[in-house]
Amino acid sequence: LVSGMHKPAQQTVVPSSSVQDFLASLPVKKMKQLGGKLGSSLQDDLGVKTVGDLLGFTEEKLQEYYGVNTGTWLWKTARGFSGEEVEDRLLPKSHGCGKTFPGPKALKNHSSVKSWLDKLCEELSERIQSDLSCNKRVAQTLTLHARASKENECNSMKKFPSKSCPLRYGTGKIQEDAMKLFESGLHDFWGSRSARWSITSLSVTASKIFDIPSV
């Protein structure tokens, strides 16, 4: 809950003594596992709008409405208690950067595609370089994904093919290889540089990440 409050660069700290104050005004639907039917039932049947409202019900009353297990879970959740163990964050199996271009924002020429691919590849390069520095891991495969449509062929079922190649470290090399992958995919998709097309989504992914063997 807290990690999503002030994205992307700000920080929020909630000490244990402030947990109940933090939860008191929080809409009940914002709580994990209360965004669906259970949260709707709390609102409709008990008039619970915020987690603070839920504090007004005893554990026994909640058990009466929702059963022993769920009732106890609701009572504890409202007070910030959780029995879940904190687990170490797993390192990602891949790194990816993407962008969508809906409607009139669709990319319709090679220069606009290259401009956006360069930006995405620059971000991807920073991520895999950070992974290399911090975790001593290297990625081995670069993959380009795209969504495209052919002008005047709205019902075309052919998809823009994903393309991959060995990943070379360095922003310029990744940008160069990504554009080559795009050209290859475009050729398979349409076959002619003069044909009119629209790109509605672009993404680049670094995968097959392995630990560097220790000497």
C-alpha cells in the first residue's frame, strides 16, 4: 500500500505506531483482497466504506457475517496484522521496456520508430547494466515485440512477428540491433518499405539472464 502512494521518486515511511491512523481513512476497496466481492459485501451489508469503519466491528461480529476464518482475517487486517512471512524479492528473469501508441499516436514511419526504439533501448541498457553491476548477471538475448496494422486492411489477422538476436552490451549496440530486428519483422509483416503501416506498440526485452561464474 505504502510503496504505491508517491510514485515514482518520492518515499513514504509508516512506522508501526502509525499503522492504524494510516489505515483509518483508507477506502476498504484499496486493501489487498478487498477489491472484489468481499469488499462490495462490506460496503453493502455493513456500510463499511473505509478500514476505519471496519474497526467498529468485533471479531465475533465479523465471524458471524463471514465465517470464522474470514471474520478473523478481516479483524486482523483492519488493525494492520498479517501472518504472511516477508520473503526476499526474487531477481527478475528478464528486463523489458515498452510503449503503446494508440489511435492518432501510432507510428507511421521509420524515423519515428527509431526515435522511440532509441529511448526504450537506452532505458533497457541502463537496467541490464545495473543488474550486471549489482547482481553480477548478464543477459544473452534481445527480443523486439511490436503490434502493427496495415492501412486499409483493418481486419488483417497477420501479426507482427517477434524477433530476437544475441544481446550486445552498450546502448548504441542495443539500439542498432533493435532497429535491425524491427526492419526484419516489418519485412515479414508487410514485405515492402513503401507500404503504409502503423505501429501501435513497441517493446524491447533482455532475457536469458545468467549469473557470471565466480572465479
